[in-house]
Amino acid sequence: MSVQTREPEAADEKPKGGDRAQYGVCAFLVLLGVMVIVDAMRISHFASSNDPVGPRPVPIILGVLLLITAAVYTVDVTRGGRGEPESGEDIDLTSRIDWRTVLLVIAAFAVNAVLIEWAGWVISGTLLFWGTAFALGSRHHFRNLAVAVSLSLITFYSFAIGLGVNLPAGLLQGIL
Amino acid sequence: MDSVAHLLDGFAAVLAPSTLLVALIGVIAGTAVGVLPGIGPAMTVALLLPLTYGMEPTQAFILFAGIYYGGMYGGSTTSILLNTPGESASVVTAIEGNKMAKAGRAAQALATAAIGSFVAGTLANVLLVLVTPVVVSFAISLGAPDYFALMMLAFVAVSAVLGASRLRGITSLLLGLVIGLVGIDSVTGQRRLTFDIPQLADGIDVIVVAVGIFAVGEALWTAAHLRRSKPTVIPVGRPWMGAQDWKRSWRPWLRGTAFGFPFGALPAGGAELPTFLSYVTEKRLSKHREEFGKGAIEGVAGPEAANNASAAGTLVPMLAIGLPTTATAAVMLAAFESYGIQPGPLLFERQPTLVWTLIASLFVGNLMLLVLNLPLAPTWAKLLQIPRPYLYAGILFFASMGAYAVNAQPMDLALLLVLGLLGFGMRRFGLPVLPLIVGVILGPRAEQQGRRSLQLSGGELSGLIGGPVALTVYAAIALILLWPLLRRFAPRLLRRDTPARTG
């Protein structure tokens, strides 16, 4: 995988002073740059008359650029540079990152990814919707479940059966 | 003219009842999803892609045109009624639009936005019809070095011109280029960054990247900072405008169109700059300058027109050269590719029916939006009240469905999560997402054109310079990159100049 999960060290989020967690971004860029270069070196040298460049130079250039950017980024952070976190209609930036909610949403998403083939879209999609709604603080359990089940069924029938989109039936094969 | 005949054929194709129905579905779905808070036009298009699966290309693109315009229109409704807009292009609309709504003039704000979008969209489509064939005939003479140079210009423009921080723009671009590297090299068949995972050999689907970064990233980021209080939505009746509003709106609409279209059509386009320029101009020209900042209708009419006109302008480089300059255009380009269609000058020769039907459907979709949105605005406003847990659960639900349906690979869902975490991190650290998306889609093409150029020159680097077109483009890139330096030093040089001349 080209992109690794970044763990933003969100320990300090105070607006005053530098945003030290940004050093994590720099470290991530260094890691990514090294990874791209190492991967490019592994490719056997390959150049022919109809392709004098071969598959190696572009990743190497990108890797070097990543390392340079990481260096410039580090300088920027030490000088107090910071990126504005994205705001939005439903976003309250005065609060700290609510890791519990984020992790619950990720868990609901992961459950869907693991179960989709075996259990089928109707079951895994229901779990995804219900789990996310719960994580985000909806406590109308019955209504949540009703919405989740009906959305899954509607999408399954309209997309998988109606439009021929690939959605697995899974456990409920033959029942739906 | 040839293009007029083609366009008429296109209209004939669009005006069939079944096709009109498809366009109507596109417009309604696009507006409904675009109105939802937190969903910008690019995410609307990415999330609604599954609707087009299993359709033949022409129908799919008509649906797409509807979704595109609907999503944009929905976005401006959100920014007027809720403030804090979903995407950078409607930031300016929100300034005056939300003030108007708070002052009890929501109906007029929505009306001037809707009618202005229609006027600007229609005029811009006419310009699109006139300009695109010219660009195509120019583009057909371009060689690999010229394409390479134009793509470099697009990279520099999206990462260094738009957005607050060049450094962060370039970082985002590099991340996108690396994601674009994943997979089998098209020339030599060598695997790059696949880590021996067979599913990665075909590369990471741009749709998966777009849905991951936009939808999953947004949902996770909102989960981290969810506002627990209920949002205040301003109630609205049916949009209408009085004679005075018409009088104050029509000129800003036309001026907005004049700003929007050229900026959209340039390879360094985008809607932020023209909407902002339009706002500043209207403020300067207005007879009601004291109303600006308190809800001046000109401040909604002009930027909304500029926004819509620039969206049509974006289609010129996208269709004629294959060069997307906005996130929405990048997602559309990816959708074209999933049908095996390569936008570019050859598209107009090989599939004129498809292109011109698409362009004709832009006119039709635009008209449908106007007819639908004036009476339906109160309904759309109700969508703003959707409970947030359901909204974001729904975004993740449809994101997973769409991403899974591309290849039927559970692996894509894992990728989607990883990309979502990347999108989360980018939002946390203020990295813009547009350069990443453009990098993913244009990166592999730029490499291909670059290698083709060097192949023609036998490996000599001079092959990249090519002809006068490429040289001009490189000069433009140099100017963009050196602009901050010039701005810093030029006044000093001038100042040194003046006394020398007088003394």
C-alpha cells in the first residue's frame, strides 16, 4: 500500500505556540519518500530504445521531492507555520479530537469491510449504518435499526438487482 | 458551423423522453445530495457514480451532467441557509447570502442564486460550444512535450496558486502523485509500490481515492469534532424577486459570467478566484455599498454566476485536452475513463455524438434546475435538518457501496479506510485535497507523456522542451513560481528606479 495510516499525535492541540503534531507529517513524508525510493531501487534496471527512461526515474524523483518537502516542512513548522484545520457546517473546532467517536466509526467501517463478502451487503451495510449512527451519538436504537435495514434492502434491490451493480447477497443468498 | 450541426444532433438525442427522464433523475439526485451539509459537488459526483453503473455511456453522461449542475446548485442553497459553505467556491456566496437570509430575505437570495446560475450557466454553455472546437483544433496539433508541459502547469496551478499555503499544496500534490504510481508500469510491465498484493497491480482506482479522501475523510473528521448543538436552519418559502432585485441582479450576473468562464477555461482555473473577483467588483460598482456585509443582493448574484460560469469553463480543458483543474472535473474524468473514454481532442473526432449530447444535456439540465428549484426550495431546505448521525452514517454507507461496486473487492474497502484516514490527517493539518486528486489522475498521464517525449528525442532531456507551446507554458510556470519573489522585490526595484530617473 502506498499510503500508511498516519497517527496524528494530537496530544497538544492548543492554538497557542507551534502545532508540534505537524512534525508527525514531516516524519510521514520522510518515511513515504524512503519507501518510494527503496521500492524503485528494487525494480530491475529496464531501459530499451523505445523507452529510454524506464520505470525507475519517476519514483526516484518523487521520493527525492518528498524528502526535500519534508525538510522544508520541518523548517516551516519550527518557524511557527501551521495549517488551518478544515472547518465546516457540523464541525466544532473548539473541541478536542474525540478519539472515542472516531475509533467507533472506524470499527463500524472495518466490520463492514470484513463481513461484506461472507455476510452480504444487506447485513454488513446495516451494521455499518447502525454502528456509525450509534457512534455519532444517536440513541434511538430501534429507529436507527429500522433506517439501517431499510436503506440496505432498498440499495440492494435497486442497485444489485435493478442496475446490476456488484453487491454480494452473502448469507441471505436465496432469501433476498 | 460543424459544431452547431453536432449540437443540434445532441439536442435531438437529449430530447427523447427516456433521456429527459435520466436528466431529470440526475438533476434531482444531484441537488438532493448536494444540498446535504458537508457534501460538496465533487463528493456528490463521486457518491452518485454508482447510479451510472450498468448504463450505456451516453445515458450515463447525461445523468452526470444533471448531477454536476444539481450538486453545485445544492451547495449554494446550503451556504445561503446555513452559512459555512461546503466548498471553497461558494465561500463568497455565503458572505452576503447568509446575511440576506438572516435579514429575512432568504427567498430573494435563493432566487438570485438560482436565476443567476441559470443565466450564467446558459451563457457559459454557449461560450463552451463556441470555444471548445477552437481549443480542439489547437490541441490536435499538440505533441507529447506540450501535453507534458500543460500537465506540469496544472500541477503548479492547483498546488501553488489555489489555497493558502504553497508548501501544503505541494505536499498534497506529491501524496497524490505517489498514489498514482501504484500498480503496473504501463510501458514496461514492472510493478511499482504494489508490495506483492495482487489487487494493487491494477493501481488504485481514482474513484476509490476520491470517495476515500472526500467522503470517508470528511465523515471521520466530522466524527472527531461533531457539533453537538442543533444547527440553525433559516426557514424559507418559495424563492421570488421583486423588480428592484431584478434591477440590481442582472448586471452582476453578466459580469460574474465574464469573470467565471475564462478563469474556468484556463488550465490554471478554479472557481475561487473569479468568485472573489466578482464579489470585489460588485462591491466597488454597487450603488448600495453600505449594504455589503449586511446582505447585499449583488454580492450573491455576481459570485453565484461566476461560480456556475467557471464550472462550464472547466469543461473546456477537461473535454478538449483531458486536463481537469477542479476536483469535480477530476472525478468526472475518472468516470469517463471507467467507460474506456479518453477525453482529449480525439474524443471529438471519434465520438462526436457522445460529446455533443453531453453538452446539449448541460443546457437541458440547467433549465430543469431552474424550473425545479424555485418551487422545490422549501423541500431542499428541509433536508438541511437531517439528523447528523444519519447524515454521516449515510455518507459512509453510500461511500462503501460505491467503492465496493467498482471492482467487487473487499480490499477496496480497506483501501478506502486507509485513504479516509489520510483525508482525516489532511483535514487536521490543513493540507488541501484538490492537488492530491489532480495528482492521482494526471500523474500517470504526465509520466506517460514525459516518457514519450524522451523516447522521441532518444533520451535527450531537450526532448521535454519541445516547441513554442511548451516553451510558453514553461514561461507561465516560471512566472507563477517566481511571483511571490517578484512581488517582494519588484517594488523595491521600482523605487530604486524612480530616484535614478529624477536624479
